[in-house]
Amino acid sequence: MKLVYAIVRDDNEDGVLTQLTQHHFSITRLATTGGFLRKGNVTLMIGAEDDKVQEVINIIKKECGEHRKITVNMPYLAGASLMSYATMPTTVEVGGATIFVVNVDHYEKI
Ligand code: 2BA
């Protein structure tokens, strides 16, 4: 048996939870915070049989998409009113998830 930890963005949470539940996986959801951006994210703990782990990962990948960086033009807010109309290119991350799969030595419900 494995324990899958999946760190997903808040806006992907609903889709991931819905799909995993529909595929009969049990999930524990933790409200977590990324250490770098200090923004809320969600960590899911999913206990799964070894032969089901890839299915879990496929569902997460389908719901969260591939991890990629895009450049968008953000409004440049600082400074005088003339600058309010300016934009500056900023790199942001969209989609994706961070997944850890660890071995479970013992699993029991009492
Ligand atoms: P990601 O690598 O997609 O990571 C998204 C979130 O997943 C992270 O949020 C963190 O909560 C978790 N995470 C990722 N890798 C992890 C690991 N090896 N161990 C434990 N948790 C992990 P944040 O920490 O807020 O990071 C947000 C994004 O900022 C990251 O996206 C990455 O692109 C960037 N980043 C993170 N740490 C960085 C650093 N030290 N220097 C530069 N960029 C960093």
C-alpha cells in the first residue's frame, strides 16, 4: 500500500476531490500553506493499493493540468496615475500539482 500526498492549488481542489471520490478513493484534506509564496493550498492524503496509485495520479493530472509557467501582462499599479495604464510582463504558474508517493508499513482501521 502507498500513501499519496498531493499538494494542489485551491481552485483545483473541487475537481480533484469530486473525481477521486467518484472513483472510490478515500481522501483526507489538509488546509496547508506554501512555504515560498505563503499562500493557501490544499494537501490531500490518499491511501491506495499499489496498483491504484497511477490511477490516482492520472486523475490529479487530468484535473490540475500540467505544471507550466506563462507570462501575463499585469497592470503596473505603483506610481503616478499615468503609470496606472501601463502593464509589465510577469511570470505566473498555472496548473499542476506536487505529488509524493510513500510506502505504508502498516495500515489498519480499528
Ligand atoms: P510548485 O513547485 O508547483 O509548488 C507548489 C506548492 O507545492 C509549494 O508552494 C509547496 O506548498 C508545495 N511543494 C512543492 N515542492 C515541494 C517540496 N519539495 N516539498 C514540500 N512541499 C513542496 P510554495 O512553496 O508557495 O511554492 C510556490 C511556487 O514557487 C512553486 O511551485 C515554485 O515554482 C516556486 N518556488 C518554491 N520554492 C522556491 C524557491 N525556494 N525558489 C524559487 N522558487 C520557488
